[in-house]
Amino acid sequence: MGDDPRRRVPRTDVLLADPALTAAAGTVGRDRVKAAVRAAQARARRGEITPDRVRDAALAALPPPLPRRVVNATGVLLHTNLGRAALSDAAVAALVAAAGHTDVELDLDTGRRARRGRDAVAALAAAVPDAAAVHVVNNGAAALALAATALAADAEIVVSRGELVEIGDGFRLPDLLTSTGARLREVGTTNRTTLADYAAAVGPRTGFVLKVHPSNFRVTGFTAAVPVGDLATLGVPVVVDIGSGLLAPDPLLPDEPDAATTLRAGAALVTASGDKLLGGPQAGLLLGQADLVHRLRRHPLARALRVDKLTLAALTATLGGPATPTHTALHTDPGDLRVRTDRLRESLVADGCAAEVVPAVAVVGGGGAPGVELASWALALPERYAAPLRLGDPPVLGRVVRGRLLLDLRGVPAAADEAVRAAVLAVTGAT
């Protein structure tokens, strides 16, 4: 009687002890791994796969971790669909540490309750000393909504028509503001608004004047806008939504407003996002006059908008740690990018993969620095590899330009170059 291959199917306990399957159980759960193992064993007994393929078949049947980590080779540094800013190693470590019990609202010295998020608040205050007080909520839109609710409910917000923007995913700034109970007093026109327009609208019913940076588009030509310093002469608080979270001036982004300069110009309150140019987690930053920030912090809505311990930990580490991946990508020298891209191409060619190095243009993205172009270099491949790379492990996302797939390394950490190389070889079939 010949050897029955079904007798060679590995036992369940042996498979579950395999390191790869044990690791998978820690991610998706032992029950799901056990079900995948039994399904693979059944396939082997039916002759669909050989017994030595049971382990791999079980692993292949398991769902990938969610969300999936993606290599961003699009040349868009803050890609909204990819979660905007990638966190620094320091922020990731802080986030992991904060997953357990932490002193988020406890003073360990006294054993008594402490102010929530005090470390993040202190770090933000240190980063922007021009702010008399600061507060953190769960995103940029929430920061502006809290300001409107606390300072202008049943009052008017004076705002230029040219700054009533759509902020993404179909949400529009005027809808957000009026949902708080505030009334909008629109002034000026789409392309031109003057100080006289604001002055004519300010009155006893004014809660504040709002200035919004149009961070995801530009209006050029016959235009006029009023600087913050001039608005500050109107005798009412000026709230400025700078959007992108730039805390101090950056010579590379001369037209992007920053919190420090805006406060020095006379803004009473600045709102911004934490997951854009700051390079941190999603958060809404509020910086400004102590009395206004205190009103916002003590408003009942603030409790609904507070950030969790993970965000606070990541934000603290971002503000006090080394350069973020966003800052590094933004300020990388194009010559260094050329060297990296050439090295990657040479490695691929040595393994039989045809590829070119071509000049490219990267952008900031994520609703920041519209119109700013960053000189870069990209690896050019045939367009047909775009989908296989996007569906690979890890997914590598590039952009298709004129029938070619461009993999721009400006937004890719240098440590991930080998992962890009392996992914390209896997889809091209080169060895």
C-alpha cells in the first residue's frame, strides 16, 4: 500500500507552534489562526495543496493587519488619503508606551489628580512662547468649532467671502461655523476684501473677526486681503485659522502663515492642525490670549472634543523630539535624493529590472503650502506595475504620469529603500 500523502499533513498543534503563525495569533487572534490552519489542512487532505504548503496556505488566508502600512512614493508629503503626517520614531514609541496605564491625569508626586495633557500643553507652550496660553482638541476643525461656540454663539463672525472654504470630504467652513449657533457676516468679494469692508461690519453683535488661510488653493491676479495686524486695530478679537500647523517661520515656505508670527501680528487666537506641517498626530491646536483660551478650555463642548492619551503622548514627543519625517522630507536636498534614487536603480538593474531615474516635482499636500513645488527625483517604471505594487506587501504607492509609474523617494524614509527594491523585484519578476 502506497504512502497516503494525507498522513503527512502537519498536526494542528505543530502548526500553531510555528513562529509565524504564533505571531499572527497575537495580531488577529488565536481562533482565527486556528480556523485558517484547519482550512489549509482540509485543502491538503483533498489534494488541492501539498502537505508542505499547509503553513503558507494558512498564513495567506489570514487578513492583513489593519490599517496597512503603505510606502508613500507619490511625491505628496502629507497625503490625506494616507493619513497625512507619518509620526517620528519618538512619537511612535511614546504612543506605544501610552497604550498601557499612564499618568495622563495623575500627579505621581502627590498622588492627586492633575490637569489632563499637561505635558503636551507645556511642550506646545514652549514651542510657541508668543502664546500666553494653549489648548489641544481632537482636530483642526474642532478647534475652530470650539472657538466659534465659546466666543460667538448667538453673535456674529465677520469673515471675508474669499475665505469661506471647503475643508475636504464635502465639509464647508460656513456650515461648520453656523452649526455652532454663530451667524456669519460675510464681507468683501471672492477676490478682494479691504479693511474698510471689515470695519463697516464690526459692531456690538460681533463675536470675533475670522481670518482663514486658504491652505488648499490659491487665488491670483486682481486680489486684495487684509493682514492680521490691520484686523487687530478693529477693537474685537481676531481669530486666525492658519490650517497647516506651522509653528514658526520656515524659509522654504515663505507664504505659509505660522503661529508665532501670526500671534505677534496681533491675533487673539490661532487655530491649527497637528498632523500637517507640525508632523504630529491628528489634533487641533489653540494658541493665544490667556483669557480666551481659558474660556475655550472651560466650555462644556471642550469635554466632547478632548484628545485621548495616545494623541497626547505622540504630540508631546513630536514637539520635544528630533526632526519629524515631515520636516526631513520637506528639507531633504535634491542632490541627496538623486544619489538615493540612482543607487536604487543600479541595484534593480543588477537584478535584471529595467528602470530609469527622472526628475520629478513633489508637493506638500494635506491642505498646506498650495503652489509650492519641491525639486525631486523618481524611479520610473512602466505604468502596468502601478496596481501590483499598490496591492503588494507592503503596498507601494506611486503616481502615474504620461504612461509611466513614478516612485518619488522624497516622502520615503531612507530605511525603506530596501522595501521598495524588494517590492519592485517581486512585481517585475526580476531576480
